[in-house]
Amino acid sequence: MTDFAVRMHRTGGPEVLQYEAVEPCDPASGEARVRQHAIGVNFIDIYYRSGLYPMPLPGGLGLEAAGVVEAVGAGVTGIAPGDRVAYAGGPPGAYASVRNLPADRLVRLPDAIDFDTAAALMLKGLTAQYLLRRTCRIEPGDSVLLHAAAGGVGLIASQWAQALGATVIGTVSTLAKAELARAHGCAHVLTDVAPADLPAQVRALTGGKGVRVVYDGIGRDTFMASLDCLAPLGMMVSFGNASGPVAAFEPAMLAQKGSLFLTRPTLFHYVAQRADLLAAADELFARVADGTVRVAIGQRHALKDCARAHEALAARLTTGSLLLTPD
């Protein structure tokens, strides 16, 4: 059987993604070799592909997958051949039928979670976990503005926030996405709203108060409008750059708008310690098991067609999670 991986030799558009034959090698000390059954596609993959986030080249792409451990290197404990596992995080290289990676980044899967669900869940679900449970811990009665509410992170976060007692206001780009967002926990959905009009609409829905927290994965296009949606002492959580990086601004503006808090978090700092990774995964799996979180898989593509997946994601033609299937 020939194994394949997607490699990049330069940054750029989807055309730089090359489907190449690879030869599996034995895992080094501390590593495990995983035969992958499903691979998650995320917007951060586009950041790496385009060069927004630098990475060594040539190199692989992708940060999320699920499969079965084939072999482990010296010194590995807690993970064994035959284990069903999933992961979210570096190093990039998930776009592959088989790969080696640090064993301490792997999480064993409960029997109730299949490979597709795990690959659709790990990076986006762990992102929702740290956003809602650690960055700004949601409490009953909170009001939340969630951009891209019909996306992979959005559908998980809106369900979870609703279960925690929050009123979720979601933004989406189409009426079809609005219906999906409502079905996944959004009390109010704003469709294709111009950034200049967003603050007034949000304040109308909150009795003029604004929201306690904004979760913004869009970046440049929505950042300033998002600040104006916050109540005094509210928190702006800018966790992505789908529209491009946020422009520089004077920190004094945060005081002028109500002594606002601002953070630019990333998942990898929240799960850098294995104990934190396992605790976050356990909570996420529990929310799937009890029905709080339902995982929506919007599209599947063959691994060799990953460029098409990137095009659809960048054009905002997807909802829920996007998967690649190794050949």
C-alpha cells in the first residue's frame, strides 16, 4: 500500500498543495505513528499555507486528525499500538494517511466517539472549551456575541454557551446559515450585517447594554465594530484572522470605550501541558456524551482534493466542520 501526504514547498494559494507519495518511518523516542482515518481542515491551515503564520518549508499542513496507533517509540507511556486516538495541534502535518508525532499530544478516544466525529471535534471543540471555560468563563445570564456562528467553532460554542445559560447572538453570512445557527443554540442571529450597523443591532437586542463578551474569529473586518458591541468592562476575545490581521490601534481606545478587556489567545498555550490537554478533552467528550454538543460535519473531501476544501473554506461556502479522508 502506498501512503500519501500533502506537502508545501512554497507559500501561496491552494495550488501550492502537492499530493506526494511518502514512506512511513519508525517513530523516534517519544513519538507514535498513527494511521489516520479522518483529518480536520481549519482556517488556521490557510494561515500557514498563505504564509501569514510562518513555518519551515518544505513541510506538511494540518493540525487535527483521528486514527489508530501503529507503533510507538522508546519512552512512550499511556499510549500503545491499537489505541484509537485523536489530536489537535502541532507540529503541522495532519494532511497525510500516516504520520509520526509526539505521543504526549495524543488523546485516547472514548468508544462512543468515532473517527469522523473526533477529527471534526478536536481543534474546534478544544477551542470552544478554552474560550468559554477559561478565557472568559461563561456564567448564567451572560450575553455573548459570536461571529461566524455557523462555522466549525461557532456551532460548537453556541450550543455550549446556551447550555451554560448564556444568551448567544450569532452573526452569519446567509439565511441558510442563520437557520443552522438558530438550531445550534443562538437566541438571535444577525445575517449579512455590515460592520458599521452591527453595534446598533446588538445593543437593540440587549436593551442598550451591549454584551459581556465578543468571540471574534474574523479579525480585521469586524474588530472595531465588535468593540462597540461590548458593555463597559466587557471582554473582546480576538481568536482568529479570517479576514486578515487586525490593524494597529492606540490602547487608550479601550478605556474610551468602557475600560474594555482585550485578549488574543490561541489554543496551543491552553493545552501546552499534557494535564491541561487531557482535562480539556475530558470535558469536551463529556459534553458530546451528554448531548450538549452535537458535531456538524458540513463537507468531506478526499485527501488528494484538499485544495478544493481550502477554496470552499476561504469562500465561506462551508458550515460546520470540514473533513479530509485519506485514500
